[in-house]
Amino acid sequence: MAQEEVQYNHYGMPTYDTRNLVISDDIMGKAKELADMLGTSEEVKQFQQAESKIRDHERIQQLIATIKKKQKEIVAFESFKNADMVSKIEQEIEDLQGELDGIPLVTEFQQSQSDINYLLQLVISVIRDTVSEKVNVEAGTDSPPTSCG
């Protein structure tokens, strides 16, 4: 890959466009290794099992299909400015969603999604905190230093 000419800011420091940053192979390798580890974690296994069960559960699939159909109906009735039908269908969707949410397998699936999200947020926090010990990483609260000396 062709190396671009380094540009410097008015302080004489090199500047980079984030679109052009080249990540070192060892960092990308470790990131992929971490992704592989996360992909084989217990949380991901539980999610995959719950997802498979949901895919094979006839009633859940019927409810999802019906909800999607009703959502399309709402769009059509909104274009006809038929508020009464929109309200009626919204109530039907709410009832269907309530039935769907009442199925223990759906709750298990939602919990597994939440667990994976928590795991990813935890990993991101650990990386951010570890890097910020080495460099001042923006956390959205600290203001930049007023001088370098």
C-alpha cells in the first residue's frame, strides 16, 4: 500500500485523518483474537441456542410475521389518514407483542441479547480505561490541557 505524505499541524505534530489511519497488524491480530474469544463465550453460546429455538418455534414465528404485517397495515392506513384503523391495529399489535413477550423463550432470548451487550460494553470499558492510563483519552468530561508544559 502506498504511504501517504505526513502532514503536520501548526505545532509541528503529525496529523492523521482517521479514514487513513493504518492499524498495526499486531493490534488487528489481537482484536480478532479477542473477537474470536468473545464469539466462543458462554453468553454467545446461550444467545445462539435461544436464537435457534426462536427460529424453530412456530407460534413465535407466527406472532412475528403477524406483527410485521400489522405494521405494514398501519403505514397504509396512515397514508389514507384513517386514524380509527391505525388505533385499532396499534392495539392489536400491542396485544400480539404482549403475547410474544409472555413466552419464556422470548424472555430468555432478550436476556441473552442483554448479556452479550453487557459483555461488549464491559470489554470496551476495560480497553478504554487501560488505554486512558497511558494517554489522556477523551471520556466526554475532561477539558483538554491548556498547555503542554
